[in-house]
Amino acid sequence: MLIPLLIGISLITFVVMHLAPGKPTDIQTQLNQKVSLQVRERLEKLYGLDKPVMVQYYNWIKRLLSLDFGESFIDGRPVRNKIAERIPITLIINILSMLLILSIAIPVGIFSAVKEGTPFDRGMTVFVFIGFAMPTFWLALLLMKWFGVTLQWLPVSGIRSIGFEHMSFFAQLLDYAKHLFLPVMISAFTGLAGLSRYMRANMIQVLRQDYIRSAFAKGLPENRIYFHHAFKNALLPVITILGLSIPGLIGGSVIAESIFAIPGMGKLFYDAVMSRDYPVIMGILVIGAFLTLIGNLIADVSYSVADPRIRENSE
């Protein structure tokens, strides 16, 4: 079902994108009073916008079969090349933020469940509510003002400093780390709050099962019960969330990359939407849809690895 789903998603996205107000040619012609109606029509014909939407979609899907996303309306460059240039930095930011989320959220969720009702659990609950409620862009601006303007510890834009080419290898690594610190923190903040909450709720539910009570009655060590018997079953719903997080590794964070002026996939997507650059928009959205479907598939496979009962039922 992956291929039919991908075609359906791309079709709906293509149609909705063309229903949005504004055309790519408007950006190039509206600000120039000397551009005549004939020039606008020639531009639309050049981009293929004069044809019906379904004909445009048919032409686009034919190119997609050969992994050709077309050429950008803005600079004429192949969309595939523009995406390839932006993927590395987005992967770095999102992989680092995902590792940070997993290394903190899962232990916090487990300890909150084990210490249910304690001051630690209540404090983490307040932190989670703050994480859900706080707008990402507002937190980013606060951190930029505090660490970048007031304390002047960290840069607030870009990924490299002036004179980066003349730095030593370790100085370049340190410069990258300073530039990526705030974007990674912002990308991880909301995910950290959500995943820890999911982990806590799943762990509490598992700890109330009869087999966990039997393990305590047999006198098994608590660490073995928590991390061997309970943790594995509590991790199943979290696997789904991690599977759905795969598209974010490529799609990136539009808000974080736009605020910090990071040349990643999120910033590329934002600029493409603002300029109505249809080929770039469709290229990024199709990649995101494909990764979403692959993430679901990986989550299903991971279920069978984590829970032997699923393997037995499928057999």
C-alpha cells in the first residue's frame, strides 16, 4: 500500500497547492510595472502553468518516476540539487536533537512512573505542561536575547562564523557547536516534553499489570523488574512516535531554521512557500510523505522485534 498512498498524498498536495492564492509568476511580475500581460502569459507557458491542474500533475509524476523533481521557478536550478545541499545540516540538527530527546525523555518518563505522586513526578509534570504550552518561536527569541545579546556566549544566526576557513580543525568544530547549540535545544524542547509524558503514562500502565505484581511477589530485584520486564512493554507506543519522527530528520524545523537563519530543509521549504516555488514545495513534501510511510513501516517491524506476541500472531 505504500505506492498507492504516496500517489494519493502527492495528488492531494498538488491540487491543494494550486488552490492557494497567488502564482509563481506573481512574484516576478507584480513588482515590475513594465511587465506586460503578454510577458506574464509567456512565463506561465514556460512553467507549464497554462495547462489544467491534472495535466500538470501528470507531467510532474512522469518526471518523478525518474527521480526528477524538476527545476526551481526562482533560480532555474534542479530541485534535486537544492535539496541535496540542504539535507546535511538538517540531518545533523535533527539527529542531535533526537539523541538528546531519547537520552533525557525516556529516563525521566521511567523515573516519573516509578516515583508516581512524588515531588519529582509533580515537578516533571509541570515541566511537561510548560513545554507543551510554550511557543517555540518565543522561546527561541528569549534564548537568542539571553545567550546571544546579553551574555554574548553564542552566535544567533547561521552555522559558521566569519573567517571560518582560516580556523584550525578543532576551532571549526567548536564554532559549529556554538552555532548549533541553540537550534538543537529548540528542536528538542517540545519533543522532550511530549515523549517523556508518553513514556510515563505507558510505564505506569505496565507497572499495574498482574505479571509485574507477580515479579515483585517473587522477590525479583526492582531494577530488573523496571528495566527488563516493564520497560520493554512500555516502549511499544513510543516506537510509533519515533517512527513518525523520521520525516522530521529530513524535513527539519521550519521555525528554528528560519529564526536562526540556518540554510537547511526547513528554511528552503519556507522560502519556497513564500515564493510559490511549486517544484521545490512538491519535492520536499513528497520526500516527507515517503519518509512518513517508511517510518510507519519501521514502527510495525519494530513492534514485532520488541513484542514476540506480535510475531506469533502474524505467523
